[in-house]
Amino acid sequence: MPWYDGITSKRRILTVFQGKSVTSSPIWSNVVPKAVKDFTDLFNNLKLNVGLALAKPTEQPEAGSFQFGGADIWVEALEQFTFPIAGRNVNLDFATEPFAQGITEKQVWDFGIKDQVKIQVRKAVILMRPNPQSDDFPRRVGNGVLGCWTVHEFIHAVGLTAHTHGAGDLYEANPALRSGKRDDPETDKLEVRGGDKVPPIKTLTGDTIKRIQTLWPKP
Ligand SMILES: [Zn+2]
């Protein structure tokens, strides 16, 4: 699903608003800004025509149906949250997504003139789990893996919906969590289908890249 024309053809930067549950969390207030940078560095390296930037704390996306102001993407880190955005109350809840590490929902709008129908994305909301725990030890998951999960959700937010199958990348459906050392969460990794371990995030596979290029064509 493409974003609206002004963004895909001119701005090509989506802004990310960090909600209260992110800015007040000692974990997520570090992970989200780093994921914004990692996403943008990765996409620059791959010469993809979209990047991310942090929005100002005053740029919460507007709630009204005909209001387009504020940031493009809104992130919170809670078990459940209702986002008042783009004329809707969007309720995201991990109770209905027990296997997900993040949930992204894109808010679409008909930008068509007169009889023309042109459904495009105008905003996106992302919910991350507040405090993900290791499968192997009674401790939390490291920030590096949390960042990879966040970059995965950002790929949904820039327009992709279906996951990448086969020899995938961190955008495959459920990258396997491989816990590292008991006393060092930062040694945790995600194993993607090709056997690659992230972090660090080195690249994306051809199918993911191709679909991003379709949504964000060369200017
Ligand atoms: Zn996903």
C-alpha cells in the first residue's frame, strides 16, 4: 500500500512520533531513536528512496478525520493502546496477537478526485511490547534485538504488508530469538531463515528490496 503522493514524490522522509510509553521507558526511549537511525542507514546503503526522522515531542499526529498534521508514524510500547488518529480510535492489543513482537496498522484515505478512487496511506501506528522477556532466562531481551523488531515494524509502516518468505531477512514473519549469555542481554540475536544473525542489520533480501522500490520509486 503506497503512501500519499506528496510524500512518495517529494518529501521521502517519514517522521516518527514517540508516545509517552516510549519516552518514559528507560528501554524504548533508547531503542526507538536508534532504530530510526539504523533503518535510515540501511535504506541509504541500499539506495532506497525513503528514510525516517524523529518528530518533535509536540508533533503527535492529529486526531480529526480531516486533519493531516503531526508526525506520519506514531509508536507506543504497551500491552494495549488506543490511538486517536485520522478520525478513528485505533485499538491495538497483544492479547489478539500472541506471537507478534510488534503490531503495525496503516491508516488509509481516499485521495481520489471526484469519481477517481485512490487509496493511499496517510498515517501509521505501531505498538511494541513494553518489556519482552527471553525464552531461556528470567531476564529481558537485549536492546539490539528490540531494535531489529522495531525496524521490522518500520518496514510495515513504510508500506509493506505481507512478509518476505523463503531465504528471508529480518522482515520474515517470525525471526527466531536466540538468547545469548544469561548475564548479557546484548548478546541476544535473531536468526533469520538464511541462518544470518541480527543485529547488526547488514542488508535485506531481493524480494523485500524490490517491493520497497515499487512503493517508493526513483524521483
Ligand atoms: Zn511483521
